[in-house]
Amino acid sequence: MTLEPVHVICVKAVGGTKGADEAFKRLESKIPTMRGRRFYGTFNPFTDECRVCVQVREEEDAESMGLEDWTIPGGMYARQRVMDWNSKLPELPQIFMKFAEGKKVDRSRPSVELYRSQKELIIFLPVLE
């Protein structure tokens, strides 16, 4: 499937995925409300860069909020739903690895997690067309 680029405000996690919890706390402390927001996580295992993101609203200015303005790259992605993801946090890297088996992964773009709800996570794996 094709994922359109997503304009976000974000925080880079210090220490890759190990710093994701702290980065989410920082992001959530800077936005006025989480209600009605789309939250994303991105990770590139080849660069160890991890970001936690929320889709930007037009009235928001990342710099004045002390956050980074960024765009999640669009393009071709393989997609998979993970239910009850919160109880599977330690397993997510293995879920991505298994999902990547047999696919031509695009190393220039990060994998994307879209947190649809407390129970539903959609993972997007960047693939070559």
C-alpha cells in the first residue's frame, strides 16, 4: 500500500528504542491535548534512529513547543495490524523482523507504528516498489 507523507511534530528518542518511553512522556507533556490526535512511532534499525510523533495541527508551531518539525516519509509500505499491542511491547521488534521476512525492505525509510487505540497498532514496513 502507499502511505502518504505525514507532517508531524516529534521527539527523537535518546538511545534508540530504549529511550522511546521517555520521549513519549516529553512529547505528551508539550501538547495541549491527546484527544483526537494520531500518534506515531518511527524506527530505522539501520541507523538506530527512533522518533515519537503526533500529527501536527495547523495552529501548532514545533519550535515554540520545543519539539522537532518533521515529515514521516511516504511511499510503499507493507501493513500489518497488531491487536493488544500494549501487552506485546517486548515482542514488537520480533514482530517487525518476522513481518520483514521475504520482503525487499527500503533501508532509507523508517518503519512506522500508528497507534490507532490502546488495543490496536498498525505497523508499516517500508518496502521497495
